[in-house]
Amino acid sequence: MKIEYHIDDFISYCVEKGLSRKTYGSYEQTLILLARYLREEQGIAKVEEVKREHIRDYIKYLRDRGKYTVTGSDRTKIFNCPEKRADYGKRISDVTINNYIRNIKVFFNYLSDTREIKQNPVKMVKQIKVARKPLHYMTDGEYRRFLDTMDLSKLSEYRDYVIVNTLMDTGMRIGECLLIRVDDVDLKDRAIHLEADQTKGKAGRYVFFSQKLATQLKRWVNYKDRYLETDLMFPTIRNTTMQVTNFETQIRKYAKRAEIKDVHPHVFRNNFAKRFLLSGGDIYTLSRILGHSSVEVTEKAYLDLDANDLKMQYASHSPLANLRRR
């Protein structure tokens, strides 16, 4: 059978398994590009014909071609006009290449597990070793300057102001935050319940917030309800769910106003995690709050404190300095 048939079958399996739309969408996009390459460049139409060297050649092909030069179809190229992008043709990062490799490996491992193929072409394909890029954190001054750029007399910017503070105070993902409904928020116990179907790991959990944020949330709900008719906590002005991409655009706008580089929604989650650890929080509790699948995921993501961070942490926990005098 043609590769496209197996891709459709695999995506259906992902949907049935309960994977997020973002996850199986990433799989599908990667595999459609791979299928076109195999068909047009290698003359391969069936999955059983794919060998390890074809996958390696494809990785080299992507690197040589550059960003957005490969599309799923000519129709896509006509409508999206990727050549107009400022980064068109620029080198694809090793991180992105690794994402492609991961997606391709998941697909062929599935075909191997379901015995659609006898030889797994990705069995010996390794990911590229990438030097870990330090996470970006905002200083207190940068954070205040960022917030100060928002015009709280405008509903949309007032909403974004509260969203940013919610991300910073709870550590939740932006995709989770934008799906919150008013009834999910317990102002008395200062907790937000995230339903399983709106979390990345498909496991419900609670996140907690400060009294300061509780006051902001209460004021926001009262304000929102005067102008909008929806139980969404952070809706658009049309009473619909705000999309992550739209919020990312807003964040870039505020960052430009504040003249701060490298600001995106995940920066606030990173800041929450770092500040939690530096305040004496433990990695196990942090892992549960963040909704990670394991403590190892949290350690890999956030145990990269720099020398100044370590110095501050040491100063507050030095055994000798903290010995009580008799």
C-alpha cells in the first residue's frame, strides 16, 4: 500500500490514543513532506521500500534545501507563498531536524509494532547532538517594564495583562491557560483545576496562585462580564477561545514596546520554575505543578541554574552559616 495510506492510518491511531491536535498535527506535517520526497526524489511509494539510507538522505536534503523550501504540495506553495518569508531558505536548526527525526521514528516504530514492515529503517538512525541552549529568563525589572507596556483601558490588553500574570504565578502552559473557564477557578482556595483534555499529558491537575493574583482574577471577571457573554476566563472580544498563535503575536508586540528580546509565552513558565527552585521549592513538587510526565523531564528542562543562581541558593542553605549558636 502507498505511504499516504499508512500515514492516514497512523494519524487515526494517534487521535484514538488521545494525543493532542498539536502532536498529531506535527506528525502529519512531517510525514507528508517525507512522503513527497520519497516519491519524487527516490521513486518510492511503499513503506516497505524505505531503507535507512533513504531517511539519512532525506535529513541531508532538508539541510541543503533550507527553511520552507520543501512543501507538502505545489498548491500549498502557491497559497502560502513561503518564499516571501524573511527566513526562507535559511539553515534549518538541529533542534528542528531532531523534531523531524523523532516524528519519523514514531511513525516507523508504529509500522514495525503493527507488523506492516519487516525491517525498521529508523532503528539505527540517531538524533543530532545539540548543545543545550540556556533558557531565557526575565529579570524583575524586565517583567515590570513588559507589563507597563499594556494599556489596561483596552479590554484585550487588560486580558493579556492578567494572562501573563497567571502564567508567571502558576507555571501553567499557555495552551492550558486559554482553555480555562470561570468555574475552573476557585478564588477561595486559590486553585485552578485543569481538565485532562486540556493538558499536554492528558492528566488533570491543580495549579495554585497567590492572593495578589486572586484579586486580579476577581477584578478581571467582573470587568469581563460587563462586556462579554462567555464563561471562558480569557476569551477574545468575540466570545471565542483565543488561539495560542494569536497570543504569541500579542506577546511579541509588547516585547517590542518594552525593547526586550526573546519573549514568548513559555518564558513565563520558565521564570516560574526558576523562581520556585530558588525560593527553596523541590524538584518533585515542581514537576507535579508543571504537569510533567516524570521528574526526569523537569530536571532536564530546569536544572541549568547559572553561577549567580547557585551562589544565591548556597548563601541561604549553607550548613555552617545556618548553624544555631548555643
